Amino acid sequence: MMSLIDNIKFSFLYIELYSMGKNWEFPQSMIPYNILRYIVKGEALFYINDEIVKVKENQIVYIPKGCNMSCKSISDTFEFFSVRFTTLVSSEVYDVLGKVYGIPRILDNQGEDVYFREMYKWLHEKIVAKKCFIEGNLNLLIGSLSMRAENNILEDPLSLENAKANMDNMDIIKEMEVSLNKQNIDPRIRFVSYHIISNPTENYTPEKMASMIGLSKQRFSSLFKKSMGKPPMEYLKEIRLTTAARFLLIGNKSISDIAYDVGYKDPNYFIREFKSAFGVTPNKYRKVNRDG
């Protein structure tokens, strides 16, 4: 029987080490991905939705996808690692790290900084296998924080509200597992979804995807939507735009080149699709997110 955890996949986008001065501010923005930040030096205020969080040296802060966030340094220097990633799951799940893995807003670092440093190191290596090491360390980071959160979540006074919510964590998992089991996720659909994730730039059609697993277009489309919660071409668009977001952060390719790289033949259409998904144009997304 398939469990909820079997259907969760973390997809790395980018990691950077930022060093900011006393007057640094990050304007309020809707965050289109998950963020984990390790504070190397200094202090800052994070405004996350209606919550004000003070972070300091040697802490790790979790910022979930979909929240509104702004930041302000309150020390002479503020230095931090910031890793961004998406969560792919076969049902619509809000705040996977918080609700499923039990990770609170803030945890003190207990050796997890090594995973941030390893991801940052491997990002700058020029070898084919670097993605394996980056995503491996991302999974180790999430696993380590989750193991600690189950035992230590009540120790952080800033996370008492989150702690109360996580008292029902097992009930949430059971409820979602029942939902997934009712969806009867076919391993053939999982194969196609992982192929799309690994190869987002291919020229896909519903017919081509169906032929990969020996189904008719109609049967495939119906089974895919039942399993993944959305039609196959909508799922493909989501993966392509997520890939484009990563390209915007890790390189200096033009918007047109990135559009072609993720399978869009018309850069203007890509820009419209990207803005619809992320709320800003690709150029603004690159500028704002590289600033912190």
C-alpha cells in the first residue's frame, strides 16, 4: 500500500551564501518555493505572513511556499545560507515540511550547517554527478530537522503555535494516506511523472506520454488526473516553470534562451505563463531573488 511519504519529492532550485549590511531589507514578496536558511552571523527580523520572527546566529529558519515574507537586518552584518526548493507531491498538500515532517519555524543548529555547506560546495563543482550530492544533502537536511522537530519542537517558544498544530500530525498523515489510496495511484503514472521531472524539455503530448506506458490517450489522461490531481499538460507546465525558475537563479542565460531550454517556442508566451504562476516577470524574479 502506497504511503504519503512515498509520493513526496524535494526538487532543489538554488543555494547561495549572502552577506548583508546593517541597512539590508528584503521587500515583502510572495514566496513561490520553500526556503531553509542557516544564519551564519548576525541577527534579523523576518516578517512571515502575520508572524514576526527574530533570527540569530546558528539558527535555522523554515519559510514555507506561498507565504508573504519580508526581512530586515538588525545587526552590523547579517550572513546566511539560503536554500530554495520545491515540493512535488501527488496531491495538493499545504506546508509539507510543517504539517507532515513537523519542522517548526526555527530550530537551533545542531550540526545541520554541514548540509548547507555541502550543497553550496557541490553547486560550484563542474561534474555531472553534482546534482546527486546536492539533492542528497537537501534530503539529509530535511530528515535531520524532522527527526529533531519530533522531539524538540516545544523547546522553541516562537513555535508553540506550530507545536499545537503538530499534535495532530499523525492524524493528518493518516487522512492524506487514505486520500492517496482512494486515488489508486498507478505505478505507470508515477513513472511518467518522474520522467517529466527528469526531462522537462522534451516535446510532450498526451499521446506521447500515454504511449510511454502503453495506454490510450483517453485512459492515460483520466488516470493521470485522478492520480496527480491535475491534467498531464498542466503538470508538465508546472514542472517546466519550476525548472525555468531554477535556471533564472543559477545562471545568466537570457530569458529567451531559458524559455527554449524548458520547451517553450515563444518567449513572450513563456513570460506570460511565468508571471501567471509566480506573480512577477522572469526578469523581476531573477533580480529580487538574487538580492536575498
